[in-house]
Amino acid sequence: MKRFMKFLLEQETVTVEHGDTMYGLSKKKGIPIQAFLDANPDIDPKNLQIGQKLYWSTQQKPKPIPTKPPSTH
């Protein structure tokens, strides 16, 4: 039971909204798409449904999201 509770506490969720894609959510949350896929094996990433909940582990370290594109000289 403790293991299950730890699993639940180490999860974050996002609720799919109109227009969301797996790629977009991945970028928005800074989480690799594979992290979503691993945590949601029953989800079809090409057929997300509004209101559907997606989970991922809080142990997955988010990638930093750049605030502006790198300048080119």
C-alpha cells in the first residue's frame, strides 16, 4: 500500500483541453513525450479526448523551456 501511495504522490496530471496535442503538452510542461507515453500506456497520442487526464512522474526532470531564441550573428 505504501508503494502505491508513493506512486500516486509522485504523479502530476494535466487535463486535455480543446486543441491540445501530445507534442504541445510536452513542450508546455517541459516533459519529454516519452514520459507521457510511459505513464499513460493506454492513451492513443494521436486521439486525445477533451477532459482526458494524462499523468507523468514528478521524478522526470522537466527540460528548461527557452524564453527567447538564441541570437545569430
